[in-house]
Amino acid sequence: MQSNDNARLQYLSSRASARPIVPIAAGMTITHNPSYIVRARIGTPAQMLLMAVDTGNDASWIPCTGCIGCSATSFDSAKSSTFRMMPCDATQCSQVPSSSCGGATCGFNWSYGGSSFSANLVQDTVGLTSNPIAGYTFGCVQTAKGTSLPPQGLLGLGRGPLSLTSQTSELYQSTFSYCLPNLKSANFTGSLKLGPENQPKKINCTPLLRNERRSSLYYANLTAIKVGGHVVCIPPTAFAFNPSTGGGTFFDSGTMFTSLVKPAYTAVRDELRRRMGNATLSSLGGFDTCYTVPIVVPTITFMFPDMNVTLHQDNFLIRSSYGTTSCLAMMAAPDNVDSEVNVIGSFQQQNQRIVIDELNSRVCVSREPCSKLVPRLPVRSKTFNSHN
């Protein structure tokens, strides 16, 4: 038994030592969806799909051939020799939301944004790196309604039992990080890094909290916000971590723009406006603090115990499609169940390395420029063609 254990440890070590890195791209210019995507190889032989990465969801799911309401790109399970349906008595069937067993196989229903879908629970090989994951459990979507679903599926990076983190916990020790490139970047210059050996050694961290009301999410204790060098006056109740209501602050790659509880947002917005002086203020769409470019704005810093996350202009100002106006890309939380929740969205996470280390119960953040363009080949002639 000891010999077998040693052999297994060597096997796991050899897989982890490959330093698995999965390229990430902004989906806006590729799949025309405001999400970040990775290339996933599903089944045997592999079929390629561009799946959205989402730290706020657990179960992964993809559109399958014959799906009603799905995109044209789908997974054909009949062509995979490793595909299998999950029976109703499988443990995983009790781990999906709204599970149902109309026949011998397990199904479930789920809502995402303003959309919804029904899916069969299945298993197949999923490849993100050079080491495919055999027997990965995910949803095979059969019907979909709405327009907000990522068109080629979603890779769940939450904390639940069916997330990538949980299904590969033995291999990657519930540790991963990601860097999201600029929203308009068409290159796979961002990255998802799996396993503890792959992470930065020198990085500031803060305790990772678990909120049982929303147990899948990655909470941290936001304590204050600075605009420039000034700590904005915000009541402590705006940041209070509350397990009974779900209140607090969490990082989410599936939400685009940061939302703050109303007292916090109002205080940050008003301080930014004050520092802009006599610059002409306007609104655009859902943004209430906009200025004509070019403008010089102070930094915004989220303050956590032992960790500050400083946002530069590209992290909190979004330009209009004509490029003449820049707006504060944050908003007040809606007056509903989320009114006590602060969400640090993907726009504010651009060009930051976000490390989720459940093994040591911490979340870490450091600035990392992952929107860099792919280097161009040196020009050897003064003659250019239409592809240069």
C-alpha cells in the first residue's frame, strides 16, 4: 500500500510539475460575449470549444448537438468514445442545482444572468492543458432561453463540489490564479494558472472568507477605499461581512463592472467628481460619471487587511465606442437581494494576477500586464502588403 501511495504521489507530482498554464482571451471580439474565454478540448477525439471562465459558478456546461436555443457551435457526444451520461443515483446528481430524474439519467435546470437552460449531467475527458482531465462531470445543455449565456459554454471555477477547483483538488490542491487581459484584446495573452507551484512567490495576500449564504463565492474583507491618497468616508456597515445575509465583498470574473453598496459607491463617485474640479460632467447609458477625454484622474485603491489593490485609469474608466468620453465603470448595487454585496468585477481585475489559494485560505492580488500584444516579426523590407 505504501509503495502504491509513493507511486501515485510521483504520478501526481509529474503532472503538476508540467506547470499547467491555460491562455485566456477576452470574448468580446471572439465570441461576441462579455466574458473571458479559454480553449477547452472536450471528448475523445477532442472537440474544441471556447468556454467562459467564471469564478462565481460551480458546475461547467456546454451546448450539445441538438440543443434548442443554443449557438451553432456545439459538442457532438456521439463522436466521443469517453462520453457517458450520469445516472440518477450518482453522487454528483445531488450536487447540481434543481436536479431532476425524468428517466434513468440525471438532469438539471439553471439560470444565468437573464437566461436559463436545462441540461443532462454527463462525464467526459476535458483538456485545458497538455494533461487532460478524465471523467470530468459537467452539463450537456439540451435547451436554452435568453441571450446572456456564453455561446460555447462555461467553465465553473467556484468553490462547490462540481467546480474545476474541486474536481481537480487532488492534483492542483484547490489553488489557481488568473490574469485577465484588456476587454478589447483579441489575443490569448491572459492566463489561468493551476496548482500552487505555478503562483507568484512574492505577492500581497488577505484572508479568504467563506460565506455560507453564498458558499461558492470568494469573499475577502474589504475595509476601506481610497481615491488618490484620500481614504473616502464610508460607514463600516457598507463592507460588513455577514454570513446570515451573504453581505460582504467578493471577487467575480463573471461580473463585468464592480458594484458597491449604495453608500460606498456614492462616496467614491462624489470624491472622484470633487477631484475632477470644473471638468464637464455628463452621463452615458448606465454610467453617471463621465468626462470628455483626455482627462487625468486619481487612482482608486481597495483596502483589505495586509493587501491593497490599486486601480489605475485602465481599470476603472471605460471609453465610449467613439472614444470621446470616459466613464467611471462602477455602479451602485441594486435595491434587491444583492443590496448588501460588493462585487469586484472583471473590468477592475484586468491586468491583475488574482490568486485563489484555498489550501491556505487566502486571496492574493498583484499588478501584471497581461494585455501585451503579440510581438510582430521584424520588418526586413520597406515594402508592405495588406496583411502587415
